[in-house]
Amino acid sequence: MNVTARHYRTGQPLAVTCEHGTIARVEPAADGDLPWIAPAFCDVQINGADGFSFNSDTLTIEQIRQVVATCRRHGIAQLLPTLVTASFDALIHGSLTIRAAWSADADQARAIVGIHLEGPYISPEDGPRGAHPKEHVRSASWDEFRQFQDAAGGMIRMLTLAPETPGALPFIEKVAAAGIIVAIGHTAASPACIRDAVTAGATMSTHLGNGSHSILPRHENYIWEQLADDRLMASMIADGHHLPESVMRCILRGKTPARLILTCDASPLAGCPQGRYRQWHHEFDVVETKSKHGVVSSKVVLAGTPYLGGSGAFTDTCVANMLELGEAPMPDVLDMAGNGPRRLLGLPERTIAVGEPAELVVFDWSPPTPFVIRQTLV
């Protein structure tokens, strides 16, 4: 495949030739009205799509393939399928099935770069718990976690937990020592406990600003503490619904593009048309919205209410919203969705160079016209 586009960092017009899954040639091209080209995205938190949930007790390999294919249409070449708080059997089934999909198909293995286990060792409190089922929230258990990791064949690469739960701090030390990213999230921890968690080995904040109480102490709270700690990277859901613009600006300015990554946190209803759906014994509405500059996004709410029940967006929408925000240069925004997550995961960063994997996004962006992906090359 041949693509002529502008390099997302330099603006240089390039003719890029891809053969057999790699970039074979990169040559100067004639200037003109060209799209942009950048490394494809890597999202650390995908819960499903098109009505399929990685947490389903009937999850199949074919459903995983469909979610991966949908993600690719939105620029996501690599992802962490995310398993959230559930019963022991459901988490074992999810781990086994994702591992089987990864093992059975080299194409899926390129896309699935690990598993993100979000819970079940989180706060049981309303607010911090978010949409996670309270009946399955439990204290940290190294023995149970090892069973999940064994079922996953060692694929669990990231674990989100609340550090204030019983036994969490020594548990963090063991998980971090095993080379797994420990992320703080769905927590009601005190600032002192957040600091202790970082000392124990936590290096990440999951969807900072979400999964929290609606009312907090104005100064001494777990959001400020995580935002101020430069030892913590953070992910942020920039779908236009989970956080107001002012909060997104503050998180970006506090963390800077070097320590902030974008995640869509796509729910199983991401990609579904507007309408009412039933999942996890609840009804949800998928509602389509449009920003002031024309960024189209879907949100998932509890049926008949304004309350969010998950994300209906993908990473390309988050990129479009961050570009519309105007707080960071376009190359930095693209890297927050691509090479930033790769750095966090210890994966090779991607460049547009001969010999690199041909995993690229070609897109249009000319303010005030919003960011739109033309094609994803995988």
C-alpha cells in the first residue's frame, strides 16, 4: 500500500510504502493538499464494543476478533482488553478466552498486548466504586491474583486497585516486583495512603478524576495528591462527557503530555447505534452528541437519567476532543494516544521509518474542522 501524507511531527510530505506488514520505503513527496500520517494508537483500557463485553461469561474468540476490528477502524492498533470487577469464575473465563484469542491468531496477538485487570480490589463505597458491582468487590489477594495471571498465561500487564483496601500495600509490592504496572483507581484513599502506594510501587493513575466521590475535601483529597505526584503517570478519558473541559485542562497542565495518556475506556456499548440496551441487569441509553466544533461522540447513560454508565467513544474521539481543547500541540496529542501508552507498557515506540511495523493512522485535521481518521493501516 502506498500513502502520501504529511508527517505528524515535521509536516514534511512523505510517500510511505508498506509491504508485508512493515514500512518498506519512506521518500519525500510533492507538496499539496495532503492528510496527516502518524503511528496508530495504543489504548490501555478497552472493556468491549459493539455489544460485546470482555467480562461476559459467554465471551468467545470470535467476539474478541470483532472488538479488535472495531477498534482498528478508530485508529487503535494495540490495546489492553480490560476485565473489571466480577466473580472469580467470570474473571477466570475472561482471562482464559483472551489468552486463547491471543494464542490462536497472530493477527490478534499483534493487537492484544496484554490484559488490564481493573478491580476487583477496589473501594466498595458508592462513587469511587463507579459502575463496578459491589457484590464482587473484595480485599486484595495475592493467591487469587496468581490464579488470574495463570489463567491469562502471564498476560495481565496492568492492575488497577484501591490502595486503602485491606492488605493492599504489601500486595502492591508483590505485583510491582512481578513487573506488572500497578495503577491507583476507584479509590477513596487518604493522601497519605496514596503516597504509601507510590512508595510501594504504584506508577499510574487510572482515569484520573473519574471513579470518585461527587463531593471531596477541597484540599486534602486523592485527586489532588495523584495529580501533584510526578512519579505517577495518569490516564484520562477525554470523550467530552467524563470530565469538563476545565478539569481536562488542569490534568493536562499538571501531568504534562509526558506523563498523561489518553484512554477511551470504551464500554461494551461503544460503537452501538443510539438506542436503549440492557447489560448487567440494567438498562442503558446510547446518546449521540456533537461538540461546538463538530466532534461527534456517544455517551452511555443509565436509562432515563443523565448519569454516565460507561463510555461510548473510542480513542479517535478523545484525540479530537484534546485537539479541540487547544492545550497541547497536535504531535503531543497524537503521542498521548500512541507512543505514551507504549512507553508506559514498556513497548517499543513507533516511528514512521523503514523497517517499522506498518501500523499507522492517516487523518485530516485543519482547525476548526475536527480531527477525522481516513484510514488505519495494520
